[in-house]
Amino acid sequence: MEEKEACTVHDLGLVFFPAFDWAISPDHPEREERLLYTRDQLMEEGLLDLPGIIEYRPEIATEDDLKRTHICIPSVPVVASKSHLIAAGGSITAAKAVMEGRVKKAFALLRPPGHHAMRLVHGSRGFCTINNEAILIEYLRKNYGSRLKIAVVDTDAHHADGTQDIYYNDPDVLHISVHQDGRTLYPGSGGPDELGGPGAYGMTINIPLPPGSGDRELLFVTKHLILPILQEYQPDIIINGAGQDNHYSDPLTHMQVTAEGYAELTRLLQPDIVVLEGGYAIEGALPYVNLGIILALLGMDYSRVQEPNKERDLVIAAPEVLETVKQVVGFLQEVWSKRRDINLDKIFGSDPCWRRKRFIYYDTDDIHEQQGDQIRRCALCSGYRVIHSWAQKRNARESRVAVVHLPWHACTECRNKAEEAYDRLNPGAQLDRVYLQDVENDLFLEK
Amino acid sequence: MRYIIGIDVGGTNTNACLLQIDEAHQGQVVKMAKTPTVHENLLFSTKQVLAEISRDLTVQDWTALEIHLSTTLITNAIVEGKGDPVATIVSPGPGLCLADAGLSIPLSSVGGAIDHRGRETAPLDMDEIRNALRGADRQGAKVVAVVGKFSPRNPKHELAIEDLIKREFPEFYPPTLGHRLSGRLNFPRRVNTSYLNAMVARLQREFIVKISQTLQEKGLSLSPDPREVPERPRRKVFLLKADGGTISLEKSVTRPIETILSGPAASVMGALALTEARDSCTVVLDIGGTTTDLSILVHGKPLAEKDGAEVGGYKTVVPAFFSRSIGLGGDSVVRYQAGRIRIGPERAGKAAALGGDSLTPTDAIVLTDGGSFGDRHRALAVMKEFCQKTGGSLQERAEEINQAFCQQVVQAINGIFAYLNSRPVYTVSEVLTPRELKPEKLIGLGGPAAYYLPRIARLLAVPYEVLPHYEGANAIGAAASRPTASISLRVDTAFGRAMVPELDFVSSLSHPALFDRKKAEQLAIKSVKEYAGQIGALHPGARFEVDEEEVFNMVRGFRTVGKLFSLRAQVKPEVIKVSP
Ligand SMILES: [Zn+2]
Ligand SMILES: [Zn+2]
């Protein structure tokens, strides 16, 4: 029988979901056509006939899967479309295949992307609504062990501010984002000084690259910073948020990475699970980058994966660019090595709570959000969190909510305080809704 | 009144049927015949069964006769590696390394590249190709296949090489070109298909000559009549293809590869001809001596292989019914291992009850169902021997063999459905409305079907139907089949270009901005008509349809620059309904 036997372990599980019938709007970069040429390239290469690869149909993520990660306001069905649920579900499908040992690695080659989606979701920002990687991570922690050590390496050209927001104070998730310098690109954040909250300081690593950076810079960062950190951290699972908009032909960014560079990065990183993020050079980059990533994941030769006219279009960055990158790498190497010795009071103050005020803009849906966020500084756990959020959508009433969030492995005291906080907060003149998210007990309350 | 003779050359027997076709294109079985297949000489078996089935036909009948032949000639040649030495020239362009593409055939790789939208991204070097052809000549190649990556998106390079061969290497003319065999994207499969097509081309030519001679002896001329029009009764020979359609004998000379795996297709066509099969999901089981072939009908339509047929370990782009063959049949080996009975996958030889030496499932049938055939005493003897070795009573063991046979079939059926239900889909709407397939009915044919089908159906708790003339129903299927043909149309309005690779058709659009879905459909239908004419598939009453359609807006820099249309159009697959 030609069907690939279910009992053999494949080198790579592929969840390919191009969502050929879904777009943000007809001429939006996140449209039906985005993975069309990638599909054509993968089909013409006969990739799915290779014995090492097996294709899976994506499952549909459930409301519970989303509520383990997000607080969707006003509700999951209002915020997340079916295609979002399939993209998140497909990421779960990929992760499951790896965890159950059916495949050595998995690639969720799907859209829409998710890495700009934060814990609170009022709508879409940066083409993202729900966070595929975070939803799969919470699925893994729920089903395969709450103490899993997870590393997310986001290689999209944009700062993974959504994933960072979700894991900023989570000591079990190391989040590394390498991206075009936020001073020159949406969403603007992701400086090297954003290093994590008081409960997980040093577990967020941001590596901004100057515009014009290419394979040389990306691979330098990988070899001299990311790999040594991973080597020391020894994660159980490495997830790569594989955005492809660092490509030299991407219309939205200013980077010079090639398909071969992406493949080389993948070979070095050896991620267990790869999830597609952005990438909008749909003809000139995606077919080749995706092919390169797949071949690298299979351990196959990708040296012939070459974009047409590369010699003509590729600009190698000036040597000063690499020098700038080396400085950032040097700074972060030092931070990482000293992260446990740093006096957190100097950074977060000596209050029992760490308080932040933030303004978040949802560019895709034109929503302005203000957040007041406080995290309890606790010696026994990463501390419960209370978030107040005011969101203003054009031509709509302001939406005001409060969220009480209990992290994994919350201590009894934090748990009691969180429950008190939830009891104290009530909908009324000041608040439309109040939510309690208790991830460890898979509990989601709202009133 | 006209007649169609259907012949199916099977692994064990060659079956034939004579159908009488009435004015309403309905068939009636007049006669069945069978003869053992002589593997070394398939033509001999074909001639024999033809002589028998046509014995009572008058000269008058012969003038309006069609012969539909399902033969294993090409399939066997591929499996046994017979045929001419082929030089396969490939232009792989950038991408997967050729050495990693899973191709087991010798390849001669040349430069040049076409990208996914059909743009030439690197030109051919004609001197390099001349060198490759000279090398092929030195190494004794007799035929040439030429395949470029993305050639269905732009056949320019393949055509240039063909032209070079015509002018400078006439001994290799005509080569097999990849883009003409399929418009679907899958370079390694297209390479395999083109290689095999070139390899068996001479065998097919010889076969055509021999069949023509055989029929000429019967006074049936095969030379195409120039005045012939589709409406006139035809005196023609057709070959059955893997997709259950036919191709005319003469036209098969350029595409012999399409006649592979016609056996399983004949079974399915038999089921379609003899039943209504309107249930949402029917499994067709052709239980033979050596193997059982399983196919699926969904709402009366045969399920197709997603990418193409696989034959002799070669993955191809040849359109084919979905079919899985398991090594389980009336003549399979019966073993007793670890307290369990296992049947197959090897063939034991003829059943003891039918004059062989070893115990087979057929012997168990003879003993339990009081089969009205075979030598009960011989069956008893081998079964006794089996019981002595394994312990257990005679009736028990025989019943266990029947059960094991059926359970192995059920297992295979369940495996197939698990696979079908996990097949990936690429749109939101397909994910949301999953067509969960499950077996709802069984249709059986082949010698042992009458015995096993009721038991298998009981295990699956579904109704069943054993086809009339079940032993030779595949010959009825061959007779009841009609020509099929399909083309791929690709229109890229940003480039202002339309093309149909199967036809070598490439044309500039006069008003790309005005090209729409309706125009695309019209062009696809026009193209498939033309193609059907070329390959002799333009039968009277043929209907045409667009069966796949994909339209994408192309947006560059927030501006719509054009549309991409990908369509498949086909001669609507049909079957002559036959009353037994
Ligand atoms: Zn991005
Ligand atoms: Zn605590």
C-alpha cells in the first residue's frame, strides 16, 4: 500500500494550509494568493512524494484552546474567524505529531499568522488576531507536561511583540526575537533592553538588526548568540516562528536575507516545530524560502534552492552593519550570562507589584488600547497579574475590561489574592466585563 | 444494432464479453467467455478468447463492431523492466537536488530554467543538449524523453529540444515530452511518466501492428477511414486506460503509458455498468486468485488518485482511479503463526481442490460453503494435513481461514478510509465541511467474491451486491467504457497569455483585462474538444465539462494586476449501462 505507514516515524510532518478562500481584504498582503506560488513550487518539486515527509490535515482549534492563551474581547467567535481557528489548530496538529513521536520535526506552513497577537485581543494587529505559537505552547503544557522548557525563536522581520507580551513574565518560556530594528519598522518595539518581567528576567531576548542586514548578520547572531543561549538553556522543545519577510525582495521590510540563508538558519537552529509567520514577497521569496526550510528540516541538500536573478537583486550590507550587530550581540551575551545576578529592584523598583502603563495600537483594525498592568512580585511564583484595558474602535463605544491572570504554578498566596481581586472587580459603570484566566486549572471565568 | 466486445487480460484468466448495444446506448450481455492467461504470450490469450466470443457474429455484425481491450502488456513491461533503453534529458532548474528527487532512472541533466509562473529564468544551452544526445547515442539509448521543471507552465524549452532532435538527431525523433503527458505540476512524476512512455513506445507499436493483423485476418481493417465521421458506426479497437476511459488503438502510439493499470479500472467500470451504485460511498472489491483490488465510488463516481497512478514502484502523473491492491486472493498462501491464521501476500499456486498441491483459501471455501466446484476430496486432504500440523478440528480451521481472509480485507478497507479521511485540504470551507467517508455498501466481482462478500459485509455491517457475471464482470466493464480525455488550461492575464500544455497551445490574449471566468471556461471546453479529436476520444454524444477551476487575483503593491485561471476540462466520463 502506498500510503505512508502510520507506524513509521517520518522526518517531517507538514501541515500545509494556504487558506485559498480567506483574505483580510482583497488587496491586502494577507490574501488568498499568498501561498499560491509556494504551493506550486512544492507540488512541482514533488515534495510530498518524498518518503521522509507526511502531510497532515489541520484540526480546528477550540474555544478552550484559545482561552488558555487569550482573553478575546468581547468573545472568541467575534474576534477569531474560522480561518484563524484552523491556523491555530494546524499549529496544534504539527506540535502533537512531534510530541507523539510520529514525526521528528513539524512545519505548520499556514496562514493567517499570529505573532503580533497579545494576551488581550480586541481585534487584529499586524495582520494577526490570535497567536498560533502561544496557543500551541499552552496546548503542549496542558497535555504533555506543565514543566516543559520551551524556547521560541521568532525570525520574522517584525518584532514578535505579541508572543513577547504573552511570555514576558513566564520563566518556562524563553522567547528570542530577531528582527529588523524597531526604530525603522512596525511595531516599533523589540529593543535589546526589553528583557522580561520580574518573574522571568532574561527570558526575553530581542536582537534588533539594522536595515540592510542579510545572511551574514542573521547567521552571525544565530551562531554567536542564539545557539549558545539554547545550548545553555537546554529546552525540551524549540519552536521557530518562521517569518520570511527578512527576504531581500520583501515589499514591507528592508532586509537582505536569501532563501539559502533561511535554510542555513533552520539547519543551525534544528527547531522541533516551525510555524510560518509573515513574508509577503509571495512570488520571489516564499516559494524558495519555504522549500529551503523544508529541505533543511529534512536534513537534505538545499544548495540548489536559489532565487532567480539573485545576483542582480541582492545587496550585501556594508561591513559597519555587521559591526553594529556584533555590539548588540555582545551586550546580550553579557546580559544572559549575568541574568541571575542582577538586582531586580534596580529595574522593577521595590514595590510589591510591578506596574506598567501601555498604549497598544491595532493597525489592522484601527483600535487604540490603553492598558494598566500590574504583576505581583512573588518569591514563590511568577506572580498573578491584573490588567485593566480600555479599547477604542473607530465609531464604536469604548470597551472597558479587567482581567485577572493566574500563571502556571501560581503559589497559594497568589492564587488567593487573585481570587479576591476577581471577586472585588465587578462589571458596572467603570467596567463592561471582568475575566479570570487560570491557565493551570484550565479555568476561564467571565462576568 | 451494434456490438462491443470487451476483453480483460487478467493475472489468472482472460475474460471476454459480447455486448449488444441498442438505439438508446444501453447494453445487453449476449455472451461471456474465458481462457487462462498465458503470461508469456498475452496476444495468444487475447486471440483465443476473441475467437470464442466472436464465433457467432456475422460479417454484417463485424462491420459495426468495437473491441475494447484491457491488457496488462504495458504494466507487465514496466514491472519486468522490458522496453527500449531511454535517454532522459531533464532540465531541473533551481530547487530540490535532482539526486534527492527519488528518481531511480538514469538522468542526463542540462541547464535552463522556467519558474512557477512560466517565466524563462535561465536559457537553454543547445550545445550542452547536443552533447547530452551524443552521449545518449554512445550509451546505446534508442529513445529519448525530455522533461523540464515547470514545463506545463511554459513548454518552450522542451519544444526547442524536440526541434533540435528533429533536425539533428532524427534517430531519436519523436521524443516523449513531459508537458504533453500532463498539465499537472509534479516534476519527478512527470520525469518517470515520460521515461516509461518512451521505454514502452516500441512495444506498443508492435502490439498495435499485431492486433491489427489479427483483426485483418477476420476481415476487419483498422486503417483509419478518412471519410469517417463520429456519427458513423465505427469499426475500431480501443484500449482501456487507468482512469476507466478508452483511447483508440492507433492514437495510443504516442501515449502508451496511459494504458497501465487498466485491470482495476475495468473492475470499477464493471461495477458502474451493472449497478446503480448511487449510495454515498461504495467499496468495489475485485477478489481474484492472487490479489484483491479495492476501489471506491462516491455518489456513484469513482474516486481518483490524487497525483496519479503508481506502477512498478514508479510514481506517475497518469490519471487513474483510486485503487489499492492487497496480496490476498483465492490462491494465496495460508499460514499458521503464533496461534493465528495469516493469508498471503504470496500466491501458493492453484488450489488443491482445483488440482494444485497446497492449501489455499479456495479449499476452505470448498469445505465450508459446500462450494459446487472443485474436488472436495483433494481439499479435505490438504486441510487434514494443515490440522495435524496446527491442531484444531477440520471445520473450525476451515472456518477460521474464511474469517481470517475477510478480516484482512476489512483491515485493508479500514486503512484506506483512515487515509482518505486524513487527506489534506486547502480551503477554509473544506476544513469546515469535512466529507467523512465511510463504507456504506460493497460491490464484489471476481471468482471468490460470491463466497466472501457476504461475510465481509457482515463484519462491516453494510449491504452488499455481487455483480451478475461476477467472474468476468471486468470484461463487461471494459466493453462498457467510453473515451476520456482531459486538458489543463492556464491563463495568466498579467502576462496576457493562455496555454494548454497537452495541445502545445500557447497564445497571447488580445484583451487580457476583459478575460473572465466565462471566457476561461469556453476556452477550456474548446481545447478539450480539440484534444479529444486528436486522441480519438470524440465519440458520438460526448459531453464536455470543466471539472476543476481555480481563480486568483494577482495583487502587486496594493494594486490588482491580473488574474490567474487554472482549469481542467474533460470529456465527461461515461459508462454504458448494461443489463445482465
Ligand atoms: Zn513580519
Ligand atoms: Zn506567588
